[in-house]
Amino acid sequence: MKLWGGRFQKNTDELVDDFQSSISFDRRLYRYDIRGSIAHARMLARQGIIGNEEAAQIVRGLEDVLADIEAGRVEFSVAAEDIHMNVEQLLTARVGPVGKKLHTARSRNDQVALDIRMYVKDEIDQIRRLLGELLTTLLDLAEAHVDTVMPGYTHLQRAQPVTLAHHLLAYVQMFGRDADRLRDCRRRADVLPLGAGALAGTTFPLDPGFVADQLGFAAVAQNSLDAVSDRDFAVEFTAAAALIMVHLSRFCEEIILWSSAEFAFIELDDAYSTGSSMMPQKKNPDVAELTRGKSGRVFGDLITLLTMLKGLPLAYNKDMQEDKETLFDAVDTVKKCLLIFRPMVATMKIRREKMAAAARGGFTNATDLADYLTGQGVPFREAHALAGRLVYYCLEQGRSLEELTLEEFRQFAPAVAEDVYRVIDIRHCVDARRVLGGPAPQAVREAIDRARAMVAQVCR
């Protein structure tokens, strides 16, 4: 008979058992379930709801169950439906009827909410650590390439010269926000729901504060209905995970482009590339492509959670069982991608000369020419038009701005002097942009220092 089967006159159909069972995926929550049950048993004894010796038996039995699961000696039962009831059955088989007292003053509703919250908190800590490792790698790479000039792009067209360090620091900001979002999300996950029962609490004199202290929760749920029906923290985590995947995917898109023969800015290490079964010359950026593709999984996980919750009345509904596979998939996907992305970036070969050559092409110094003319007293809109006409003249001549003579410049803009060549030099174009957040080496070094402090704060 089911643990809840007292009012039923017949067993559930085998198809129903299989359909509603979650043990195939929620088994990964076993450590959290047992930790929560140990804290609950100790609280019951502390409050005089069960005897001290009974609690001690239950705790020892749960520790034995944990050891058996860890050792691979347990075969979970589909008929027991989920990890909670599996653990309870395993416990009762070891300690006898006293094991049946463990579920006093709690429901699977607050039990599963507890397990998921503990799981999310732990996974947030792990993902923040992985983000910290990635951020440190990017900052080390940026420090090595403060002077590596490359083109910056808009619309995937060469726009203005920047440095590789400056480009990498843009992703440092993105991943830093990701870590900070996770830190903030963890605060809202750090609320103990145990004690809410099925939805209306219990008549037993519980001490949720004691359980919160035992399990390391910062707060206790303030409403029993909300405690068992809230999955906002899971949605919020998955939304943060989706943004991590957005940022990884954007970076991967650039790595894919940069490693192509058309760009040739980088070469990926052989350990993070694959070949073709037909074309022997190929070196494919499959790791970057797979990471880019896996972003869709996490976006789907987020939509699944939102859709699952949107029409649910209070309090718990069986629909909410669908939260786990989705949440687990988001966690697994983000962790796998972060684990492989960091060494892929750390080992790629940077082709500085290719980046510099690209920065010198495409008239990326045209804005500096317009700014120079503005400094000579030409209104910016006129200066912009003059620089544009000079670019068009160069295109017709098959030359660059640097290759024009002073006389040619003065045909379009009489105010141009000899110092124009210094101003439109690509290196100068970068060095002159010393504003906060700009690509000039000194500004970048200062940004790296600030970013290291940020990482220490949001990833610890």
C-alpha cells in the first residue's frame, strides 16, 4: 500500500505509477532530502513531539540510508513515486515503526520545496565559482593583450580600433553581472519552507528557526501557502542561467567568426576542435558551436517553468513536479558549458598581426579624422561629411587615409595640418581614448584592476 493509501480501496494502475513517478530524476536530491529529514527529526525531539531516543534512531537510520545510497547499494522504487517516499521506506525498513514518526508535522509539499531550495543554493555557489574561474582567465588574457589592436565592429562592419583586452573586458562585465544576479537570486532562495505542511502549517509546536539554523537558511517563510507553491527562485535562477548562456553564445559566435579563414584572428587549440569525416583540411570550432546551440535548451527550460506556473491556483499542484527536470537541465547545461568554455578560451592562439592588419583596414580611423577637423573649428556635422568624402575619394583611388598627401587632404579640408598623420595613426586612435571604460592601455589597466575587485566580491 502507498504511504498515502489509507482512504483508497484499490491500487493505482501501473501506468499511473510510471506516469507520476519522479524518482528517475529527483533521486539526485537524496542528500538534501536526508539532511532536511535529520534536521526535522532533531527539531521534533527538541520540541517534545517525539522522544529523544526515537529521534536518535531516526537520525542513525537516515545516516545509514545515505551511506548505502552513496555506496550504490540502493535500488529506488518507482512505486514509491519520489525520493522523499523512497527515503522514508528505506528508513522504516531499517529502524522499524519509529521511522513512520519522521513525517510528523510535515508534507511532501514543504519537503520538496526545502530540497529544491537547498539544491539551488548549492548549485548557485558552484556556478558562481565557475564564473569566477572564467572571469579570472579572461582578465589574465586581457592583461596580456592590453596593446593588441583589433577592429571594433558595429553591424559586423569595421568601425573603430580597440584592443583585444578592451573587447574581452566587455565579456567580463557580462559575466560579472551574471555572477551578481546569481548572488542576488541565492538570497531569495535562502528561505526555509519546512513547517508550512501541505499548505496551512500544523498544530504541532514546531521551531522552524531551529531547522533554519541546522540547515543554514537565512530566513523562514512568512506564509505557508506561498512557502509550498513558490517556485519564483527556480524561475529566477533559470532566467539568470539563460542570460549566462546568452553571453556564452555571443562570445562563441565571435570565436567561430574569428577562427574562420576570413578573419583568422585566432586559432583554437586542437584539443578543443574537431575535424571532418570527409574533408581532411577542416578544423571545426565544434565546442563553440555546441555551446551556442545549447543556449536554446536553457531558454526552453525557462519558458517551461514560466508556462508551468502561470495558471496554477494556490497552493501545491502536481504540475509543479515538472519543475525538477527543467531546473536540473538548466543547471547541468550551464555547468558543462562553463567547464569547457574556459579552457577553450585560455588555450586559443591570438594572431596579433591579423588583428592589427584588420584594424588598419576599413577606415577605422575616419571618426578620428572627423574629430580632428572638429578640433580645427569645423562644426562636427560638416567635419563628418568631409571625412566621408575623403573616405570615398580613397575608395576610388584604392588607398587608405594614411596614404593621402597633405595637398589631397587640403583639397577637401583646408584646415588640415601636418599633425593629421599622427592623429589618424591607428595606435594613436586607441591611445587617445582614455575615458573611463575606453580602450586606451591605461584605461584598460585600470578597468582590469576594478574588474578583479568585482570578481572577488561577486564570485566568493
